[in-house]
Amino acid sequence: MVSSKFLAILIALAAGAAHAQPQALAPPPLIAPPKPDVATEVPPCQPRSLVSMTVRNVTPGLQAMDPRAQPKRLWRKGGRYLRSVEQPVVSQALQDPKAPMARQALVIIAEPDIWMIETASKEGRHSLDPGPVLEVRAPILTPGSAPPEFMSLEYGCEAEFVTVRAPVAQKTVRWGGIDAGIHTYTVGTASLAILMDDRTGEPLMITYVNQGRPIYIVRYDEYRQGLPDQPELFRPPPDVKIIEAKGANPLGGRPLD
């Protein structure tokens, strides 16, 4: 569990960055956060080697048993491959006594192929991304819920975002026995506070604040880089019955919304 004191530090730093205003005769800050209009753009997310992670939504007010608060595992490789599996969710009111007691969503993308699978029933749908750009996008924040500048912060490429948008830590804190840097990036009243293990380049927690209020906080329970290739991760399990989906891509181009 994340202590309320630690969350308060992250939220306060993010909110403070968003509301900071220059004052007459005030000395400049020792570390100035990067401006939103920096010339360098965040490169497209294309991890060179396999990356895996386990993430959890720890936004204040979210109940522990809420499906949104359960851990989710992700794997990503290059610009075409992604796998996402959610924690099994136990049904509270089964209509069919033969139905599985728990449901677990699995999404596999190997552009242009997309599979959406229910692991309990071992059934899934296959569709094709119509293009023209056949690239996986996995923004941490839901498109439309935050400034467009935040959409280049993606699972698997957090360090690349920090390198361009917030290269200097505003504060260093102890986290699980390591020194972690809090990097902030602000656009208008919205701000990100990204907790990073600056030695390894691994993310630990990301806080999104707007108008001083925490909107979304994600914690990384595990993050592993440089893993050996596992091509089977990006193919549907052989014991799953796959049917062809009709119409447009069911993910709507946003696999992790």
C-alpha cells in the first residue's frame, strides 16, 4: 500500500508546479521545470527489447475491491506488439450457473492483428487494424482526459518522456530502499509528477493532477526491461476459440483506455 503521506507529497508537488506563478523580486527557483513548448518532441514509443510491468490504479477514493484498482500486467516490444491481461474479476450475480465464476480480459496486439480474449470462457475475437498507421499506442492517461502533450507518456516508454519533458528531478525521496526522483511537467492547470528510479530509468509511480485535484495515480508494482524475446506472448493461446469480428477495430485505436 502507498502511504497517504507519500501520496500527499506527489500531489502537492504536481499541484504546486501547476499553480506556480512568477512574483516580483522573488528569486528564481533552483530547479525550473521544463516548459511545455520545448522544441524537442517525445519520440514514438518503440521499446527495443521486451518490457514487462505490473501496474495498479491507486487513485484516492477508489475502493480496494473495485475492478479498476486491481493489478494489470503489460508486455510491450517495438512499435507493433502489446499484450495486456487484467486480474480475474469474480461475478457478483451469475445469470447462468454454467458461466465461469471469474472473468479475465486478455488483449493481444501484433499489428495489424488484434485479439480480444476472455480467458475463463476461452473465447475471443480477432480483428484487423485498418491503418494506415500500424502502430500500437498505449497512453497512460485516457485520450481526451488530459492535455494532448501528456498523450506521449506511454507504458513502456516512461523514461523517454521524462528525458524530453522533465529531465531534472524536482525532489529526491526514499522509496523502497532506493533514492527516487520526482519529475514534474505542467501544461496550464494540469501537471504530472513522475516518480522514477533515476539509476535504472524505471518508473515507480505517476500522478496526474488538474486544478490541484488528483485525477489519476498509477503505481508500478514491477517493471522489467531488456527481457529476451518471447514471440508466443503476442499470439493467441492455442486452446482459445477465435471468431472474426465484423466492422471496425473494436478497440477504436486505444487498446488501454
